Amino acid sequence: MTIHLKASVFESFVGYFKNSTKRHRISNVEVRTPKFQNFPYLPSPKLQPMKKSAIFLISIIFFASCTNKSDDLYKEAIAKLNAKEYDAAIAKFDSVILLDDKYIDAYFNRGNAKYDIGDYEGSLSDYNKTVTLTTDKTVEPVVYLNRGDAYGELSKWDEALRDYTKALEIKPTYDSALIGRGRIYLAMGDLPNAQIDIDKALTMNANSASAHYIMGDISFNQENYVKSIAEYGKAISLNPTESVYFIDRGDAYYNTGDYNSAITDYTKALEMRPDYPKLYVLRGDALDDAGKPNEAIEDYNKAIAMDSAYASAYYNRGITLRKLKNKNAACADFIKADELGDKNAAGYLDECQ
């Protein structure tokens, strides 16, 4: 039995935040939604009174026309964003900003759209502009929340912590900011602070699938697999559409030696993500340890068919073939895995001389 280790918390499955929901792993994660779409957007600065003249009247008419047009384009952009037509939404927001370069909500929601296509640097630029333009009122905490998510996707932990903390200073009961900050602490290996934040978030919202999921991650990293299985189970009951919840519970089951339950969870995840080669390797490991080597080889074959440079798939298939006394095929896999950089394969090359 090999221990299944957790992948980086911010691996892009959609990004842990990549939400996918928004973020939470990243891939992981939930789906971001435009946060300002229901807020009243700020009008452009009013022109100062001046002597009436034909030129002034023309200016007023032109200004009103531009304002109305930018508002109409903004509504069209939000419709595209809600429909997850992100490129079209970004193009519409671009047009809004060309007409009115102080249209705060356009910058913010363009940042959301860029986040959802994985352009985290671009989203940061727009969130920064949102903060810069918000000079006459308190910045909405969701701006800091989403900018923190973008920093998290870029592994800029200190900046992410700063933004989540700012969001909490504005709104101390903001459970989403606690969840985000807890994820960052977890990614940094600070399990005590991660647990403090997630405990607080669950106190505020016991029905948060994301909070239960991250608590599962914390328990997993503490090697408390029984508790992690329970927490992942709560996340699944609240949101059964997140494949990563099943993947990670499968890992926890695997690490307790409950291979059949692991196979069940990996299979469920594969129904949602049939094009994810790593899942076939994970299920292959569980099948092999459950005494089903031929089925395991079928899964390793599928992973390699999807990704011919997947070193671990060759190595794990080699291990199974070695158990089956198929030395030549096993050696071919160990050699290939070694060529692709798998550090474990070298230990078997002497057998292949």
C-alpha cells in the first residue's frame, strides 16, 4: 500500500478557488458569481455648471448618451457573465470602460470574468483598479475577498492573507473570508490557524460545504483520516456535484485501507471528470491493493492513453505488472517512468539488467 498524499491545495482543478466555484480548490471548487451585479453602480462625475450655450447643450446631450450607452453595455456584459460567456463578457466590459473609465462595477466584474478563465494577473489588475477608484466610500469586502482568491491562485500567500483580513475587518461575520484565509493557512502548513478560521466559519454557517471540505483537508494533513472522511462526507451531502470532494474522501479511505470505498468514490468522481488521468491512477492503485490487478492495469492504461508523459502511471503499472511476474513489461514501464523523471523507478532498474 502506498499512501495517497494531498495535492497542492491550490492545484488548478479549476484552481482551489478555481471555482470552479470560486476557487475552493481553487479547480476545487465552487463557481464564482458576479458580486456587484445587484449593487447600484456609481454614475460618472457630473459636469460642472457653465454658461448655457449651444456647445454646452451638445456636451450634455453627448454625456447623457454615453452614460446611457455604458449602462446598457454593462447590463449586456452582466448577462454574458451570468451565462458564463466570459470572453464575450470581457469584451463588453472593455467597451463600458472605454466609454467611462471610472465605472467601478465594470472593473470589478471584468476581474471576476478574467478570474474564471484563469487570468489571475488580469483579475488582480481589475480588482486593484476597483480599490483605487473607490475613494469616496468603504471598499466592499467582496472586493478584498475576490482579490485574495486571485492572490491565492498565484501562491502569493502574504498578499492573500492581507486581503482576507481586510475583508474581515470590514465585516467580521464574513464566513467566506474566514474560509479563504483558512485555505491560505492550510497551504502554508499552518494547521492551527487554519483550524481556528474554519471552526469560526462553521459556527457562522454550519451548512457551508466549502468549510467542511477544508476541515476535511486539515484533518487529512493531521493524518486523522477518520475525521477527514466525516468532514468530506458532510461536504458531499451539502454539495454532491464537486468531484474533488469525492477524490479527497477516496484518498482518505485509501489511506485507512478501505480500498473498496476508495474505488467507489474515485468512480463517482470519474463520472464527473472522465478526462482526468490522475483519477484513473488513483483508482488503479485502489484496485491493485484490493486484489484486482487486471482492472488496475486497465485504469493505468487509460491514464497513459490520455497523457503519454504521465510518469507515475507507468511506474504504478510497472509495480502491478511486477506482482503479476511480467518482468519484461514491468521493466519497460520502469525504464519509461525513469526517463520521464519518476524518482521511484530507479530502484527497480537493477532488476531489469
